[in-house]
Amino acid sequence: MSEAKTPPEDLKFETLAVHAGMEPDPTTGAIMTPIYQTSTYVQDDVAQHKGYEYSRTDNPTRTALQTALAVLEEGRYGLAFASGMAAIDTVLRLLKPGDHIVAGNDLYGGTYRLFTQILAKTGLAFSFVDTSKPQDIENAMRANTELVWLETPTNPKLKLADIASTARIAHHGSARLAVDNTFASPALQRPLTLGADFVIHSSTKYIGGHSDMVGGAVILNNEEVYAQLKYLQNGIGAVPGPMDCFLALRGVRTLALRMRTHCQNAQQIAEYLQTHTAVKEVYYPGLNNHPQFELAKRQMAAPGGMVSFTLHAGEPAARLVALNTNLFSLAESLGGVESLIELPAPMTHASVADSPLAIDPGLVRLSVGVEHAEDLIEDLAQALATIN
Ligand code: P1T
């Protein structure tokens, strides 16, 4: 589809979140973009259509979502996918056998699995480094490095990478910079404005915001690369259905509101955990002892809704805490209105076990929801009390 319409420059993020991609339906005036639950479109003449011919290629509900995401990330083009993994896979298909990718050594387990178990077989080579250290990224660059892959904040240890510095390092050679912005969302950080070439989302998370759909997205500025990705999106076909596009679009409209509360609650919980005698270490970029606290203030509007921590009593105690919360549900995923708790090592990051990326089995990860902070802290307090 065409480039996202540039909205008036003076509109703030909250306003854009409500209005971006939202055009009244041309046939009825419906204010909500309808769920165009159709696979095909009747043509006026042979190969003469109204911009839509087949829903793998384009669908109006998907178009609305793609436009909204492009506007919110301050990019020219958006592409929606059936999942975050489908979005990542499609970006990596821009590369060719022999190409090298530098990626973070703390990243979503599924991304690591895709890179090392699936894409490595196609002749791509990967180096995993600490992307919170620009020098480590620079040292890992090779003549054939075509892509630098960042998560910032990382999943699950919430390290930050300096996007602008990394973009300079990548662009010094022929590499492009991709930033998985899932943990921040465009409400908190817009990597394209800092020099990134691609923004990737698991829209399953904050963008959808209600744990009721799975989706992914890629946003970019380069017209030629957009055309290649669009070709791959259609050619591979890992596209979202219109119902999931509708749900993601509906989520986008409250993204700014939700992120504010996620961040406020997470800050209070991180500070509470830090004072608790059973807690060994808290990982949250909003704490002033976080190694990238200053970068967080510079690069992000707020430090996000994810908090990780370890306990002095280690893994058995961590399991007990995760089993004993009432408001925090024991589940994978993140970014929904309800709070979740999990142990990344045996759950979301099981695929990094026995690898150099292996995670402390006692690490606990919280996706802090939008409930009242006092209720959430009380829930954690009673769960932590069960280990004493
Ligand atoms: O689950 P899916 O929509 O395919 O998105 C994959 C993905 C990509 N990038 C990041 C940073 C992610 O966190 C994820 C998915 N993560 C979880 C399911 C999780 O619980 O961490």
C-alpha cells in the first residue's frame, strides 16, 4: 500500500495514537475501521481493482493498522505480520548466505532460536555481544556485517543500548540497524528518529495491550527496502487476519494512557523490591543504580513496565514466589493490562538454555499491569513472605 499520510507536525503522541490510520469507512461512515473479513475483492474488469485484490497482499483493516504504526513510530512505511517472529524472519530474509549479523547477548529466546536454529542453516552468521557496550558492538563488526540487531530494553534483563551510537557504528560500514522496540513501544522511544533503519514489534505485547491477539510489525523509511519487504510479506504470506489487525488497532488508541500507568506502577514496584531483604538484585532502567540509568533518561520517555529480579534464596524461592502471587498470573508474554509473573530460564527463554546466553534460573520477570500499584505491591509482599 501507499506511504503513511504525514499527519500535521504539531500533533502530540496521545492525539496521534487515537487518530492515526483512522479514516471513517468510505461506504458507511463507520468511525471504527471495519473488520474486513474477506479473502478476495470483486474486480471491475480483468486485473482492474480498487486497490485490493487478495487479502494476503492487502486488506483494508491491515492497511489502517500499518498506517497507524508507521505514524506512531515516525516512519514512512509500516508492515503488519502474523506474529513478532514472522516480522523478524521477514526482515532477516533481506540478507543473503554469507552475511553476518551482530545481535545482543540478552534477547528474547524465540529470536535466538530463530537466528541460531533456523536462519543459521540458510548461511547467515551471528555474533552475540553485550549491546549495552557500543565498543563491544564495534569490535564485533566485520566487512560482511549487514545487520545489527538490538533489543532495548532487552528481554529479560532490561539492559539498554544506545540507539544513536549503534546506528553510527552500523552505518560506518554497510550494515543496517534493526531495533526490536517491543519492550518500550513507540510511546516511550522511537528508534527511527535516532538513526535506526528498522523498528520491529511483537504487537502481541504493548501495542495490542490486552493479551487477546498475536501479531508483529516492521516500520521503516527507505522506499526501496519497503518494496522488498512488501514483496516478502506477500510472497511468504505470514500476514495477520483482519480481526487481529482490528484488535491491535484498538489497542493502539489507548497505548499512551496504558504506558503511563505501566511505567508508574513498575517504578514503584522496582523501588519496593529494592528495599525487600529477600531480594538480591532488581533490574529496572528507572532505578538510579541501573548501569544505563542516564541513557534511559535521555533515550526513553519513561523506563517501561517490565521489572526483573533475583532472590538471595535462588531458584526454589523464585518458583515459590511465582506460584504464590494472586494478582500476578504465572504466564509467558507481557504488555497486557493485567500483571504477569514468570521465570524466563525455564519458560520464555528455554531455548537459550545451555547457550552462552543462558539466564540465571532464579531470575523472575514481571510484566507490570495497570492495576493499582498498592494492590500489586501487597500481592508481591505476601508472595515474598511465603519464602521466609
Ligand atoms: O510472540 P511473538 O508475537 O511472535 O513475538 C516475539 C517476540 C519478539 N520480540 C520480543 C522482544 C519479544 O519479547 C517477543 C515475544 N516475547 C514473549 C512471548 C515473552 O514472554 O517474552
